[in-house]
Amino acid sequence: MFRADPETTESQPMPPAIITDQPKGAEARRSGMRTIRKVAPYLWSDEYPWVKPRVVIAMVMLVLGRLIAVFTPFLYKGAVDVLSGDASPTDMLMLGAAGLTVAYGVARAMAVGFQQLRDVVFARVGQRALRQLALETFEHIHALSLRYHITRKTGGLSRIIERGVKGVEFLLRFLLFSVGPLVIELLLVGIVLAVVFDIWYFVVVLVTLAFYIWFTFAVTEMRVKIRREMNDQDTDANQKAIDSLLNFETVKYFGAERREADRYDAAMAGYERAALKTAYSLGALNFGQSVIITIGLVIVMVMAAFGVQRGDLTVGDFVMVNAYMIQITMPLNFLGTVYREIRQALVDMGEMFDLLEQPADVTDAADAREMTCDKGEVVFDSVRFGYEAARPILKGLSFSVAAGHTVALVGPSGSGKSTIGRLMFRFYDVDGGAIRIDGQDLREVTQNSLHKQIGVVPQDTVLFNDTIRYNIAYGRPEASFAEVQAAARAAKIHDFIESLPEGYETQVGERGLKLSGGEKQRVGIARTLLKDPPILLLDEATSALDTETEREIQEELKMMGEGRTVITIAHRLSTVVDSDQIIVLNKGEIAEQGTHEELLALNGRYASMWARQAAERDEAA
């Protein structure tokens, strides 16, 4: 599932990102410029006073390092001239060959030193930008509505953040500290060749570089398509492997190990073909780049050799020209990799900024106030709602739940039961009508204050991959350990936790898979008890449990609801017979309403559901 990149001659590793379809031409330029404009404020921040001085110092170090690097070949030339006898007496009296050689070494060390110092100064700026961007994206994802999240895969969102942040890191490292210095160095070397030697040296170097860059970009564009094919095959093979491992038991049940291995091998064969194309095209790219650079180098060196023969240049000049050519060609070897990665980084960052620009469906009003909940009365007033405009779910629904009372919502699948819970928590805003708690419209209060008033026990309690103590305390993080234990006692799970070797510090595993369904549900109840909300929403809280465990949990839930307003969404009618009011929903409307006895007396839809479930219980018994 994990393979080394076949492009072993490219020194910089690729970020682990899948190359997606990328914008082209003017669209790509607009996308790239938009991304750079959005990153710029993080690198030149008014919010953090220390950012700008560090950026300026880093840029000064960058320029000084390049100036020293361009000056260094002059010392090399001087040393060669002294040794060859071409130097003037003054040069020999000043330093001599040994002194010039030492100076050359010191200059090279200083160039590297300024480069490292630049990285050290800029590191804090870059890391702060990465952290701030990642945090803003993470917070924005949590601010997006449930409507957005149910249409996206969680893994896809995490990959957008991961790739986007790595894209920023790559862009900072290469665009600022590889491409930027390379441009400065090429400009300075061109000026030196034109002024110290002849304009034709500069022309040859310029033509060589232009042809080199054109060839590199053209071949890289072709290789991006091949690379995309390779990554697609890699993704397919990885998906098949993970899917097979996740369904390990099913594979064993059907003796399908050979079949799964063949599927994986077929996907890997496609990856192998694409990887070979990538390796072959890399060889062609490297060879072509070498030929172009070598031709340019030979032409310049031949010009310098003729200059030495004519007596216009010294042997030191010849060596200096060679040093300059080597100096500018070495970083060019990575241009193809840098160009491709910058393109991909801009695309990845563009996806992250697209996510940041995604508007939230549910937002607090400008004048939203904190919700106060003294009683806990809930009123649905002619509520209309649909996930899609063409398919309404709730059609003018009206009912009320008196403070401290229990109301059960029952009905067939698709009748709108769970939608009511989501609207109460304001995962969505109603299309018409209003929902009020103690007379306050949910759209007129802050979401944070609303969420504090409602406790939810869902059908399947999902726990964080942390300790039992952490998961219970999630209901109120500032609670003391004694309060956590009190909540666990009330949920009848304290004794079980104490029986574990690590007690409350026991890790529950991913999504709480180390605990049974009933144990997870009790942890969820303890978590909600610790939150101590005035309104309780039980969303089919026991329907996934066996009958014996359900009966035990129901006792805890009944105790939990004392003194609170409780809305129960239920499938099993036996769990709601004691409710103060039962509302039977059908296609988003109230079909029947009353107590258990009143609804049975009506001999309508509820009575029919009750009789059917009673028959199923008798048959099971």
C-alpha cells in the first residue's frame, strides 16, 4: 500500500497528494494569483508585530547570501591567476594564492551561513502561517452546516486541510527560498557576464536558460498527466487494499483471500505501468536538460577559451566563467520538480481557500442574544422544512411541549422524526414558521447558547478515541473528577468503570469500539447528565440495543428526564407508553396526538402500530 516514489533522481520529495484535474491557461493563472493573494496577509501580518521585521531580515539575508555567492568566483579567479602567473604584483602582495583560496572558502561558508540564518529567521513566520491557516480551516469546517457535511466525505475534508497546509509549506520553501534566490542569482550573474566579459556571454546564457525553461515546462506538463494516471492507479490499489482489510472477517467467511489478492494485484499492475511511464519520462527530462545545459556551457567555455588564447582573458577568467555556469546550472536541475510541485501546491491551496469561502447555511444573526432557558417550554409553530425544495419533509407542523413534560414522536421512517431533532439543535433553519424555546425564536439567539440548553442521547453514541474520563467530561470539560464520577454513578456505569484495570483512564478505542453498545450508551448518558441541560432529546436512544439492555437503559433515561423537558424520538412504542403526550407523524404532518390510552382508544394508526409490534414481541418470545 505504501511505495517509494520512483523519481529517485529528484531530490525534493513530493507531498503525499493526489494530483487532481488542474485548471489550465488563464484560469490556472487566475487561480494561482488568487491563492498567492490570500497567502500574502499571513506573511505580512498587522496582527503580529514581529512578523514584518522577520520577513524583512530574512529577505536581507537572502540578498546578502546571493551577493556573496556571485562574488565568490572572483576570489577563485584571483587564486588561479596567482598560481598561473597572470596576477598583478599587487594581487600577489595582498593575499597570495593561499590567502585567496582561504577567502574563497570563507565566502562560500558565509553564503551558506546567510542561507541558514535566513531559514532560521523565517521559520517562525512560516510555521505561524501554517498554524493559523490550519486553525481557520478547522474552525470553518465546524461552522459549516450539517447539510454540507452529509454531502462530503470526512476523509476528503481532512485531505483538503492536509494538502492545503502542506501546499503552503511547499510554496514558502520553494517559491521564496528556491525560485526567488535562483532568479536573483541569474540576474546578478547575467550582469557580471555582460559587464566583466562581453554582452555575448550574457546572450548565450540567456538563450540557453530560455530554451532550458521552455523544454522543462513542456515536458513537465506532459509528465503531470502521466503522474495523475499513476496516482489514480495508486489510489485505486490503496482503496482496494483498505476495503479488503476493513472487511477482513467477510473475506474469511467466504474464503476470498485469493480473490482479494487478485483484485489488488490487478490494480497494482496498472500502477506499475503508469510508474514505468513516469520513470521513462523522467529519464527523458533529465537527459534533455543535461544536453541543453551542456551545449550552453560548452559554447560559453569555448568563447572564454578563445578569449584566453587571444590574451583578452586570463586563465582565472576562464575558471570564473566555468564556476558561474556551474553555479547557475545546479539549481536549474530541480526546476522541473519545483515547477510541478508549485503548480500542485497552488491547486491544493486553492481547494483549501475554496473551502474557507464556502458559506455556512446557518449563522448567528447580527443582533443574536444569549438564550435563557428558565422553564424549557418548546413550541413548533407551523414549521415547514425540506432538505430539498422539491421534497418537503415537514408541512406546517405545530405542537408544544410544556416545561417538565415528556413528548414522544413516533411514526414510520421518513415521517420527519429525526428532522425535528436536527431543527431543534439548529443544524438547519426552518423554511417557514418558527421554533421557540421559552418564547425565544431559535434564529434570534446564538447557536452556542442554544446548544447549551439541549442534551442529546443519540441512537448510537460515538465516543472519542480517548479515556472514559475524557468522554464523560466532554459534557462539561471544567467539571471536577468527583462530578464525573457522580454522573457515571447516575448512569449506572461507575462500578463497571472501577472494575477495569485502568479505571476512568481506560482508552475506549476509535468510536468507542472497545465498549459494548450498552456501555457506550451509558457513557453517553453520563456525558449528557454532566452537561445538565434543561431540555433533553432522546433520538431512538435504545433502538440499537438488545431487549434486556434496553430495559436497563430505559430506567436510567427515565431517571435522567425527571425535572426536564424531554422529547423522545422512538421506533419501539413500548419505550414511550409513559409519555405525557405521544405525537404520531405521517409524511411530515401530525396524524394522531394524545396519551397512550387515548391513542389506543382511537383505534387508528398508533393502535395498528402497537398491535403489530406486540405481535412481533410475542413471536420473538
